[in-house]
Amino acid sequence: MEKIKVGAVSYLNTKPLLYGMQNEQFLQTHELVLDYPAHIGEALKQGIVDVGLVPAALLPSFEQSFIVSDYGIAADFDVASVCLFSEVPLEKVETIYLDYQSRSSAALLKILMREFWGIQPALVETKDEGFRTKITGTAAALVIGDRAFEQRRLSTYVYDLAAEWRGFTGLPFVFAVWVSLQPMSPEWIEQFNAANAAGMNYLEEIAEAQKYSAFNLRTYFQHHIAYRLTEERLKGLERFLELLKVY
């Protein structure tokens, strides 16, 4: 039987979700494909993967899609790993470099700029890691994922996008959801939910296993990242998709 290909983000924040997908039983019928967020949605569109942890901003780009899990990547307040970094306050920022690995975060940034912060800096697309060296003077950058932890140690001003979204809407922000382009069976969804849930009782152990020093992963997994797609978190997703139509 052909394996179901599951596309997942290669950042630290997915480690708890993938914990239950890296055992022999799951891998007998599934294959994990790891990449950064912007590539996962494209892989799903091209049929490279059957199910993907897709940036929320890409949902409107699918002709037909199905959210196939009760789990994803969200934040109720500050997320710590999706931030705008600068050497000057927001109102003095003239240029923002956009992380090439991002889709939802870049869309969220644009919404916050116009609807909440009231600023209109020039936005510059990037293609490689060099953009982080340009955070100087009135030039800022959106940095996501594990590299954001490193940048937190370097930049004077740190604007956490999930916290800013909460201040703007009063709602959590959902960064990514598990999506398929074809319906999956109820039996498979139950199995997949169980795989996602398996790591939730081992967050401390998963954090310790990473041997990561740039940020306290125990705090990150337990307090910054929210994995279960509760009703309130789905309301945040719905609000984001509504605002996304304008941009």
C-alpha cells in the first residue's frame, strides 16, 4: 500500500506534534516530509504531499481543502518566534524585510501595519538568510521560526506579532493547520489526531531532548505555542481569513 505523505514544518515548534509520528507503527503507513512553511502549501498543491501543516494565509488559495486535525500551530498571547525586529520604534521604521520562509506571518504583519499600527513602510521580499543583516537604522525585518530566537538577542526592539494580534482583536492567532485537498476517512482522522496528541504529555521531555540554548523550549512549548484548535482559536482563524480578503 502506498504511504500517505505528510508535510510538516521543520521548526522546533512542531516537535511535540511530530512526536507521535516518528514511531515505527505510524511510519509503516506514512512518510514525513519536512520543509519550511512557505514550501509545504506548494508541496500540497503539487501533490508531493497528501496532508500538510499549511500556513493559514494559504487556505484561500486552495479551490477545495479540508482541515483534517484538531491540532495545529497557534498562540493565545505572545508566540516568541514570529516577530518584527528593529533598532528604532515602530513609528520610525521606513523599510521592512519579509522573511522568505513566511506566508501567514507576512500577511499578519500587513494587517497589523494598516489596521492596528497605522504605519506604511516599504516592504521588501527576500530570498535568503542575508536579510537579517539589514536590520539597521530605520530598516526592520520580520523573522520567524528558530532564527527569531537568535534575533531576539540582537535587536533593540521586538514586536511579537501574535501578541500584537491579540491586542488588536482580543483573539488567539492560528499560524498553521493540517490540511488535505481530498477528504480523509474518519478512521484516519482519529488516528492522525492521536498521533498529534501523543506528544502533549511529554512537552518537558521533548524540550530537554532538543539541547537548544537560544530559548527556553520548555516555556516555549508549554506557554507560547498552543496546539489544540479550540473554539476560541478557530474564531481567531476565522477573523484572520476575513481580514485577509482585504489584502
